[in-house]
Amino acid sequence: MAEHSNKLIHAFGALAELGQEITNKNNFQETIRTSLHLISGALGIMRGSVARYSRFGHELNMLAVRGLGDDFPLSLSLCSEDERQFLTNGLNPIEIAHAKALPFFQVYDASFERRNLQLFLPLVVRDEIVGALFLGEKATGEAYTSYEKEIICAMGQHIGVAISQRNLMAEIERHAEQNRKMFDDMRSTYHDTVKAFAAAIDCKDKYTEGHSVRVGRFSEIIASELGWGGDEVEGAAVAGYLHDVGKLTVERKIINAPYRINAKESAELNKHPSVGFEILQPIHHPFTDVPLAAKYHHERLDGRGYPDGLFDREIPFIAKIVNLADSFDAMTTDRPYKARRPAKDVIDDLQRNAGKQFAPELVTSFLGGMLKELSGENRDKRFRRLLGREYMEAEGIAEKLRYTLNEMAPTTPMTYVAAAASVGEFQIH
Amino acid sequence: MITTSTTLGESSESVSDRSVIFADNYLNKLSGEKIEHECRRRIETGCRELELNFANTEIVNSIGISILLGVIDTASNKGARVVFSEVNDETVELFEMLGLTNHVVIE
């Protein structure tokens, strides 16, 4: 009686440890290996294994094996009759003598007999086969008692739940991976579509070929110089690519006019931001500000822009970015009525219009990005690729940028004092 | 930390080697696996008598039991003898209850 109680206490200790092991977020393989140790150690079982059932391959694949030798099969094929009988039997141990009625036992009988297996337990969780336990003889040499079988059932249930959870996790991971791939495909399709649209917009205007793509790239540069994250930078690029989508509805002869257009034509052309907004608004963009960028990219901080004459803070930030990128591209490319302007002039223009047309912090970020490239701090040749090497490396550009940035951003005390002293506001002692 | 020592037969080649391995205070998974590894290594290198000394061992848990059963099985397959020495009374009771004493000599 006392020995029986001691055995029970020892087995319950192992059961408690098993519960703890299963709930720990350990490596799954290690959990199963420990589980097999705990069953063996709880009842003094000489050898055994834990297998996971693969419903795709209809196989029991060994996850942990102890004392069964190198020649023990690591994968056991099941037939539908085996599966049916497992489900009918549920989570109850089957003596090997009775398990021989199962078709798969007949196939592997010699291996089981050689290793003196005694007990087989199908692991059935929520009416699903998840695995099986194979247990050898006890060290005492005695047969398994009914209470020991109950302990094995209880421990088997824990192991079955662990396998089931692992299967669920694997399925979730598989679905997540599929979703990620699908998302990547959709994203790539979206970008291809955006680029196709940009190309279609630019096709209407032979003089500004590539304009939308360049505005997209310049917007991307500004956003990345502002320190935005990858998705936001991507959003800024898309906003740039699509900012002129409304021009698709403007007559080609107005867009391509080799002269300054008249007031009527100008009114027609100036509708393109609102039309662009109408086109883009119904589309579900991953980046929500894209339609706003199209609508407000001709607004100015001083309220003299169009279509709504908005002031500074009324203008969406993304539209300010696209506005700067758009204007910069207009100044640095040849137009039917105007030749491309030298870089120094363009820098002057941006500085002069900072606070009037352009947001000053965007101008400094953009020019800062240009200077980083010229000084070698940024080895990415983003500006050179868009503007051409000769244009970017014209004499004195780097100096001009340094000077302009210093003037525009008197943020350090030294710079401020130096600037103030130069105009004689106060003396430095 | 496993302390091991080997007592060599003095007179002739026919006297087999006896390896002594000392178990830790608590024989659980961590210390048990170290012992298992060491036992296997000794058996693989030809040791035919393995003494596991439990003088410092107070508790052996279920995983420890399973590991000891593995050592017994490995030794038996290689024709080696396993001896448990200086085992406390409670642990002897546990070994008897679970049948380990059917396979080893307790000294």
C-alpha cells in the first residue's frame, strides 16, 4: 500500500513537471524529448518514443526516441483503416498484443517485437490524431497496471496538446507566410501600376518626359532626408509619381503648347489637381495621403497657390513635399518656353521662396541631401542619376549649398552670433 | 561539475577497468545529461564496469531516473556492468520501486 502511494506521488510529481514543461516556451523538440524522459522516469520505462502524425503524408514521424536502437523506423506509414481505428479508440493505451490488429502494426511488427514494445497510445486531441506514444517494458519487468495506464493517458494528453499547439502554430506561420507573399505581390503590382500611370501621364507631354518619375524620386529623397520610415518614404514616392494624374484629362495641345498658354488654357490646365484628386480618391491606397498630394501640390505657403489658395498649415505635408519636388524638376529640366536653369540659380530660388512657396524645413532637408552626396557623406548617387553628373558637379555648387544651408538654418549659437555680428547688431567681446 | 576517476586493475589485462562517476546533489535533466554523456563516452572507450557514485546526491527526479535507465540500457547493450554506490536510503527505495535495482548492483 505504501509503495503504491509512493509510486503515485512520484508519478504525480512527473505529471506536474510535464505540465510545466509543456507551458514553457521552450524549443518544441526539446519539450518532446523532456516529455519522453518524464514518462519513462515516472514509471520506470526502459525505452520508448513520441511520434507526430502528419495528416498530409499519413505518417507517424518520430520526434523523440529512447533506447529503441538505430534500426527502429523513424517514420511509420498509416492507412485509412489505422486512422479510423485510432479515432475510434481515442486517447487510450493499447496493449501491443491487441495493437497487432492494426494494419500498420503488421508492417512494423518485427521492429516493435525486437525492441520489446509493450504499449501503444494514439494521441487524439479534439477528435484529431496528432501523434502516438510507443512504450517499452518497465524496468521492474512487470506488466502495466491500470493506474499506470491512466497516468500514461494523462501524460499523453499533455503531450498531445503540445503537438496540437505546435501544429496550429505551424499552420498560422504558414498562413502568415502566404499572406506576406501575397502582400508583396500586391505591393509590387501596385508599384508597377503606379509607374505605368506615371509613364502614361508623361507620355502626354513630350517636353516633360519622365517628369512624374523624377518628381516621385525627388519626393522620395526629401522624405528620406526627413528621416521617415520605409513605408512613408515609399508613400511619398507614390504621391510624386501620381501627382499629375489629372493631366490625363487635359488636352494634349495645352500641355504641349510651345508658348506661354493663355488664360483660358491656363484655367483648363489648373483643373488638373482637382481632377487628379477625383481620380485617386476612390482608390484604396496603402498610403492615404496620395490623393491629397495630387490635389494640393500647387498650393503655396503664402496662399497664392491653387486650386484652393490654402495657407501654410492648411496644406497637407505630403503636398508640400511634392510641390518642392515638382518645382525643382520644373527648374532643372528644359521646357518648351524655358531652358534648364543652372544649379546655383535653382538653389537661390529655393532659398528665396522658402517660407513663401516652399516649406523651409523641406528646402533645407532637400539641399542637405544634395550636399551629402556632393561631399561624399552619402555615396548613393541619387541626384547625379536624376540631374546628370555634369550638372551636379558644376564648379562651386557644394560651396553654394553650404553657404545657403548656413544662412537658412542659423541653429547653433556660433552661427547665429556670427550672422548677427556681420550685420552689426551687437558686438562680440 | 562531474568529477570522474578511473581505478585501474593492478595485476593483469584480464582485470577490467572501473570508471567512477560522481553524480551532483540534484540529479535532474541538466546534471543527468552530463552524466549520460560521460557514461556513454566511457562505455564507448571500452569501460566494462561503470560506477555511479551518489554520495553527494540528495534528490533524483523523474528525468534523472529516465537518464539512468538510458545509461543502464546502453551499458547492457555493450556488455558493461553498472554499479550504484553510496546511494541514500530514500533514493534506494525509489530505485527499487521503479525497478532500477533489477539491473544494477547497489554497493
